[in-house]
Amino acid sequence: MVEERKELPLDHGQAYWRAPAVISHMAGSTDAAKVTSDFAALAEYLPTLCWIARGDGYIVWYNRRWHDYCGTTAEQMEGWGWTSVHDPARLPEVMRRWETAIADGAPFEMVFPLKGADGRFRPFLTRIVPVRNEGSEIVRWLGVNTEIGAQIQAEAALAASEAKYEVLTDAMPQMVWSTLPDGYHDYYNAQWYRFTGMPAGSTDGDAWNDVFHPEDQARAWERWQASLASGEPYEIEYRLRHHSGEYRWVLGRALPVRSANGEIIRWIGTCTDIHDAKLTAERNELLSRELSHRIKNIFAVISGLVNLTGRRAGELRPLMNELLGRIAALGRAHEFARPHSPESKPNLGQSSLLGLLAELLKPYDADGRIHIHGVDTILDDKGATPIALVVHELATNAAKYGALSTPSGDLDVAVDRQGDTIFITWQEAGGPPVEGEPSRQGFGTQLSELSVQRQLGGSIMKQWRAEGLCVVIQVEARQLHRGV
């Protein structure tokens, strides 16, 4: 099979490119010499390894990059000398596939290691294509070897990372999913399929919407599309079909994963089963509303009894009217502080903080002992309910144990503003001596403090001074009303 190569010297690629056989197949114009010369120069300095073989596979030329990498000479690589830089363990497979390609006249592609001048083997992607003459005979083979070590390492690292991600998400006690930037769902963890009972892959793409409750589908889809368009986090409660056929409430959340330049490259989401907690919360809310309704009825019953007494004893009528006014004011204070449903919450519009305080404390101000003053600010139902809950609790305790429990006591309520921060200072004086902080807090006190801390992000500080309790409520003004 080996033949002489007199017209194909190995030391200069340009000589090979001037061969008539190559020119006729690769140029085909009067400027063929110039074209092939330019092409030869390009091939010689390509940053990848390339070479040319005859139709029978005998290699006749390598570019400079090949010899720089392998540390070889043209004479060493002539013909089948390339086998010396191959991994002996992989060489038989390479030879078999190369000989098959030569026999079939088919393009060749394979990944195998090549030994560098430093003695290290590195993986290369090798591609070889045949060049045919007018009679469709293969007269040359053109081959390139591209080093892909970094790519293989990156793919291996990615595969390991994805494996760890899958193990982690499958071990999580909640459903995890991810999407492409356009929202196409391409991954769900084992918990999702365990919860829904759906076959693996059946909810990819947009098919996830089919396992939502029919009444929640449009709402969930609209919210998801809004997040995709804006890049804002996704959060919604909806009912998801359990494998038992029951629809259960879940909390769906998703956050965008962004690249270094801020582009969204993926969305990662979770679904958390909140069904039992939601039912418990609904029962507690119903119980609170029922209890509040009963208390409201008690105010009405008391007012009726007082009114009836006043009609029977005419001389007490002026006193009864004053008492009825105080009972009504106490009922209004309770209306602010009681738990509300979306339908029952008071519609204040934009009201005044000083006005709210005056309304809440009116039932306790029998003879002008309560002083309310300071910088006013607007608020609506967002801020009114938690503030009312705290003030109502403080006023009730002051009437039972503090400054308002004795004729000599008084109460000063001052509102101050520093920047965006509102300070409400509650100062009692003239009541029974304060011996220190109580050993225990009642439920009402705990509830009122938590309402300010959790609903308004504010704080409450208490000082048990000898002359009377001092309370400072601190909250950001923007938390007292909506839309600001």
C-alpha cells in the first residue's frame, strides 16, 4: 500500500498545495496557484491540528500546530507514523474505525487522546472528510484534531453539579421545580411526582397547569406570566391535585437565577403543602370572628340594659346618657382592635393618627385626664388595626391597674416624628405606685406587641417607672398606610 511521494514533500506545505491533483479539486480557476498558496499558509498556522492524507489513508502533510503540540518532525509522522502519539489502549479502536471510513468513503468523527511533547495525553475531537475528483473517486482526506480537555472537564463538572442538585432536591421535604428563562418547566424533583402521582415528564412545559384546581388555573397562570415578564419573584397560594384525587392548598414560590450581566438564565421554584396549616388558620379566624361578634353583642346588651334602667328612673337619665356614650365609644374601640375578615375590616380611607388615638381613648377620658398631642400623620386600615390593638390593651390595663384606675392619675400620649420614623410615647402618672415589671404577661399584651412587630415591622419599649408606666412605640410612617 505504501507508494512513493516524490511530488509531495513533507517539509513544506506549500509544495503539496501546488500539486496539480489538489489544484484541480480545490481551486478550479486561473488564479488557482494564488488561492492554494493562500490556503496553504492559512492551514499552516491554524491554531488547531490539521493534516492531509491520500485516498488510501496515507498521511502526507501536517500543519505546524501538529508538530508544535506533538514535538515531532514531518519524517517521524509520515504515512502511519501518527500511531506513535496515540494511546496504545485506544489505538486498535482508532485504526479499526479509520480503516472502515476509508473502505466506505464516509466521514470520520471520534474522540481520543493524543500525546503532547510533554508526554501527557489530552483528549481531542477528530473529524476527517473525503475530497473527491470529478469521477467521485476519493483523492484526499482532510483531517483536524481539536483539543477538548477543558470542555470535557466542564461537562464533567456540570454533570457532577447536576447530580448533586438532583440528590439535594430529591431529599428536600417539599416539591422543587425549575424552568428555562421563558418559563418552560424542564425539571421536577421526586417529591413533585410523589405528591401528584403524575408520570415522570408528563408535566413538562405548560402541562403543570392541568394539575391545578380549575378555579385557580387562570389566576396562577396570570401571576406566573407577570413574573416572567417583569423578573419579579413569584408567590401564590393555589390548590394542587394530590395523587389521592384531593385538591390540597400549596404555597408556590419561584426566584430567577441571573447571569453575571443580570440576564435571567433559569427559574427555581418550590411548592410547599400548607393545606393543614391553612385549614387551621381558617378555623382560628372563624373562631376569633365569632368571639368578637359575641363581644360586640355584649356591648349592645349592656347598652340596652342601661337604656332600660334610664327610662324607669328618670332622674338618672342624664347619667345614663353619658354612660351610654362611653359604652358606644368602647364598642368603636373594640371594632378597630378586633380580628377582621376582608369583608368586615373598617374602611377608614386616609385617616389621622391623632384622631384614631382620640377615638380609642374617649371611653376612658371621664374628666379630661388624657392628653393627646404631637405631630399628626395619615393612616388607614393597614396601620389602624395594629395600633388600635396596642392602645386598647394599654388603656384597658391603665383603667384596671394604672393611672386611669384612680381619680388622681392622668395619661399623656405624645406623637413625634423624626424623618420617616413615628414615635408614640405613652406616659402614665399619678396612679398606684409601680413596683416593677410584672412577673407575667397576659395574652392580650403579647398579642398587641406582636401585631406591631410583625404587621408593621415596628418595636415597643416599656419602662416600669415608679411614677407610672412609660411605653414608646416606634414604627415607620410608610407602614401606617398603603400605596406610599
